Amino acid sequence: IDNGTEMCYSIISVRLINYFLINRGDTAMEYKIANGNTEAVISSLGGTVLSFKVDGKDILYPYTVDENGKARGGCPICAPWFGNESFGEKKHGFIRDTEANIIDATEDAIRLVFFHEGTEKYPWTLKYELIVSLLPCVLEISLRVKRIPDGVFSLAPVNLAFHPYFIADGRISSVQEGRNMYVSCFSETANTIPFSYPAVLINSGGNEIFMGIEGDIDARSRIVLWSDAVEKYVCVEPVLTDKTLLNKAEGLGFNDKPISLYMLLGVL
């Protein structure tokens, strides 16, 4: 423990029933949670949701890594930034490649806590608390980020996002946001839209999905529509702010007050 803070880099606390741990890899562990007809698998590396199924049917495109090391699928967590930013080290931030320091699991939920010390380009030290839980036909993901004392006097710039890959199964996908309907709007050139309602309806792969969004959302928040293989999957990504605002006066920065993002996926 460092100066009474919650920072604990060398101690890993794992409290779970053994059968929740379904795979132990070289660098990460995988945990399966379930509630009735609904199940999900979560990685200890970055808290990525590797799969989400209802009645045995994939709702998210299953997480895969190809022979070139390109990862696609599941629902990665993007923090402390989204996209390619001036901090430069990693696309979509550090957390995707950070191993959880603390893991608490129950039958239908898992809590993972990550600590990441500042770097030369991003000198702020942050604590991330991620909770993934299930209800029948529902996946909930909650991310809360807290500043840890690091001796840096400037605000820590952040822009949190979730990056779910919805299985497309060769079908045309659509998104409805308020009165606006977006059909065939997925490509490698991302389509970014503001959202006036904290919810969207997604039709993909024969599944109809309600996405609810809460947290520190405001007029700067965005939904990003993207895919580089539209016949396989489409991504509908809630982002706290327009990514061009990161590290600018108009963007999000914080010292003491935590910043959060919450997403609910309900299969209708």
C-alpha cells in the first residue's frame, strides 16, 4: 500500500469459486459468468468481454486474434483514451493490455481493478474499476476511473469508451438513435454521431439489441459506427466525448472526482 492509497501493484486478490476460471493462459485468465439463459466470458487482461451469448447464440462476435496479431471481437474496454491520440503509446489506451490487480467473481458478475502508473507521455496515474454482470438476456458493463496521487498538478485527460463487436452473420445491420435510422453506415471510415438519447436500438445478425448508456455523458458524447468486415461484425461504440477534444479545454479532465461510463446490452 502506498501512502494510504488504494494502490497495490504487487498484491493480487482473487476471490472466486474455481469453476469460474475456465482458462489460464500465459498472460491472462478467462472467467465465465452466467445467469439463466445468458452467459459471458471475461479476460483478466483489460477486462475484455470475450463472448456474450443468450440461449447459446452469440450476440457479440467472439474474440479472436489472427496470425498477424490483429484482435477483433468481443467488447474491449478503451481507456484512458479512445482512438489514436497524441500520447502515442497504444491505440485506445493502456487498459486493454493491462492485467487486473484485483479480481472478485460471483456466479453472475465479476469485478476487476486495474492500476496504471503514468508514463513519460501520459504522466497521470489512474485506478480503473470494471464491473461486468448479467441478468437474463442482459449484459451490463460499468467502468469507473479514479485519479491516484501522482505529483502531477495538471488535470488528467480521459475519454472512456466501450468497443462492442456485434455479430452480423452476413446480414444488413442498422442502428436507431432517437428518430434517426442509420442503415449500411459501417465502414473502415468511422461514422461518428452525437446522441440525443442515452439509448440506441441495434439490429445485427438477426438480433435486436437495446443499448442503454449512462455515466458522465453530455452534449460532447458520441456513438461511433465502424467495421472493417461488415459481413462478420459491426461496432456500435459509446464514447464519452468526441475524440478530437482529448487533452483540450473542451474535453474531459479530472483530479478528485471519478469519471464513469456504463453500458447495458439487452437482447429483445
